[in-house]
Amino acid sequence: MSAAVASHTGSSLAAVGFDAARLTTGDIVSRSPIDGRVLARLPSVSRADYETALGRSQAAFSAWRAVPAPRRGELVRLFGEAVRAHKPALAELITLEAGKITSEAAGEVQEVIDICDFAVGLSRQLYGLTIASERARHHMLERWHPLGPVGVITAFNFPMAVWAWNATLALICGNSVLWKPSEKTPLTALALHTLFESVAKGFAEAPAGVSTLLVGARPVGEWLADDKRIALLSATGSTRMGREVAVRVAGRFGRSLLELGGNNAMIVAPSAKEDLAVRAITFAAAGTAGQRCTSLRRLYVHGSRYDAIVARLKRAYASLKVGNPLGSDTLVGPLVDAQAFEAMQTALAAARAAGGIVHGGERVNVAGHEAGYYVRPALVELKGPIEASERETFAPILYVFRYETIEQSIAANNSVVQGLSSSLITQDLSEAELFLSGEGSDCGIANINIGPSGAEIGGAFGGEKETGGGRESGSDAWKAYMRRQTQTVNYSATLPLAQGVKFDVE
């Protein structure tokens, strides 16, 4: 790798207590999207290693579930403080291995810190219900109990935050965790988990194996999906992957939490504020080089505003600095690899063949980083939907359409098989309320006057339809990591039966 990238990688890993010199052999190869060079090689866990890890995780769960929830929250609090102290090094690793620009990488680490803060408070709020009983001198309760070992499979584009969304909630709920990171970003996972382990070792109540890192490729994910000892498998990735995971987990009557593809839309209404709309569109579509599951991919602009908005977008796109994500003025870093670049070019070719007008989309040469896949974000003007616009391409492609009525635009928003995020830019209260109503967006996330990306951890994150239906992070998403138990207590001397049933026994 280049001397600069090597130096950054080694110093960032050393900051969290890991020696980069150990990462020279193995079948999992970490490459930097910045220049295509190898950052490290890590060995996949063997089946024997996996079995050992599962045994330790089961034993850890048995001990951890008995620890009071506020004490479990204290471990998460200490971990959050450690992440806060190491934020620059962790963010730099995300940039080096995932290609995010520095501000977005720092923002991802901040998400880890934020969800730790959220989980700490939640550890004192795992509330059940008291329920009125129809029987005299009885009371009923709803209580929530720890579930068991939780498997977490994460994708490359948020290599730290998504594990934290799951792990912090799973841990305060009393579960143990097993993490299989993307094989494209094993170093960021190793760094964050090394930091967690260092905190856990100094926490008396934390058993060995309360969280385990399982580096590997597809087989490791399959082991987790098929393993009856995994109480819940949370998987983030493509719809194709989720469809396979859902079937395998359901086949053993397990639980799955799926965060899959998004094909997110924005509607720009006649009353929209133009400056706000252009900024929201540009960040949502071009930020993270279009590699967020919430990235903006379809734009519906009212006919009265179409020409002005598209003209502004062309200028904005042309001004975006594409380059090395370590640069302080870079706004668009590289695609993760050649496969992502080829998928983008295939989609653009299909759009041209269908009569679409394509602006941008070409590869950008970045001096000294010619092996990296840098691209100019693309705007594609279409008269109607095509196959390429109805599927998710993980790249900065924005398909632009005209619409005439709010009902027409909502129908277009809802027309795809994905249902993750959506937004409407308007100053019309009636339009906003319709969009947010049961007749409006069918997505798990619906926004007014912001883009579809950039969710905060306070709200449950996830989507409908082929996005999988899962919910992570805030709100009451903690319930996915626990089992519900309804309890009835009779404190009388008799045994009245529910619904007035008579069953007298001599």
C-alpha cells in the first residue's frame, strides 16, 4: 500500500491497542478504496473456532442475563466513553477502509457514541405493563426477558454504527453478541471490537465472550443463520442476502431482524424552497458516493419547478470535489471497489438505452490513486420508470422524473418493491400531512423538508416490503432483543377461571 495509507492504518490500529504487524496472513483481504492497495490480511474463523465461540457466548449469556440491567448499561456507558476518547483514530480507519470522507466517518463514530448514550438510559427503562384482570384478587403483568445469543451481520458502508445499533441494545437487554462484519471492512470491526474487549475485561460482571468477533466470508453468515443456538439474527445487506437469511432462520423457527435494500425517493413540490431542495437532494444522492441504504435514488419534481431544479442540480453536481476522502475539501470519495463501479456503469448504459439523458457518471482520475474507483455522481433524466430505476444500484445515480399532482407523486414513491426511506420538500401543510398519513408514503421513514438519508438514533430505523421490516436503534426497537412473557398472579384463596368457565372438582 502507499506509505501514507500504511502509516495512517498502523497508527489508527495502534491507538486502540492492536498491532497492525499481526495482520499479514489470511484469506480475508482488506483493501483501501482510496488506492486499491491491500491494508491487511486476516484469517477466517474455522468451523472449530466458531463452535468454541458459540459455546463461550452461550455461557456468557447465562451469566450476563443475571446482571441487573442498569449494571449492563454501565458497561455500555464505559464503552461509549472509550469510543469518544478514540474517535479520531476510529474515524480515520473508516475512511481508509470504507472510503468515507472525513466528516462522514467522524459522523459514523458519533453514531456509535450516541447509541451508547441512548442504551445507557434505556437500561433503566425496560418497562413492561400491568394489566387489569377480570378475576378477583388476581393481577397480570407483561415482562421482558433476555433472549439469548444474538448474531449481527453488518455491511461495509456503515462498518461500525450498525453493529453498535444492535450490540448496545442487545447487551443492555441481557444478551451476548456475535458479530460477523463485512469481509470488505474487517479492520474497522477489529478496531472497534478490540476497544470493546478492553473495556469488558475491566468490568467485573462482564463474562468472557459477552461479545465475539467472527471474521469471515459467506460461510460464517450461513453458520449463524442455521444455528438454533442463535436466538436472533440481525442482518444488514442486500435484499438477495436477506431473502436467503429469512428462509434459513425461519426454517428453524428462529427470529431475524432484516435491514435490506432501499430505493428511496424525494418529491419536490411547487411550493418547495429551492435552496433547501437542492442541498437536500445533493447530499442525499451524492453523499457517501451513493453508498447508503438511505441514499436518494429517485427524484420526482413538479413540472412547474423541473427545469429550474435540474439546472441547479447540474451546477451543484459539477462543483462537487471528487477525490481522496482524507482531503479536507473532498465531498465525494471513491466507490468501494471495481464491482460497484461496474454495476454503476451497467445501470447508466441501461438508462441511455431506454432514452434517458445522463449527466455525469464518468470515472474521475485522482492523481496518485489511479487504482481507486472515483466517479462523478450522475443525474439521469427519464420520462418514466425503467428496470434500472426500480432496483437499488449502490452508487451515486439519481433518476429524475416530472410529476403533476401530489397523488401521482406519492403513488410513484410507493411503486417500487423497497420501502425504506422517503421525503417531501414542500411548504404546503396539506401535502405534508397527506404524505405522512396512512394514504401517503409506505416507507419505514418519511421526512418533510429534509432528504431521506441521515437518520438519528432516537427513532427506530428500518423499512417495509423488501427492505425487510426490521427496526434497529431507537424508540422501542429494544423489544426485538427480548422475549415477552405474560404473567398472572392469584393472591386469593379460590380459583376462579377466566371467561366464567365452570370446572368443579370434588
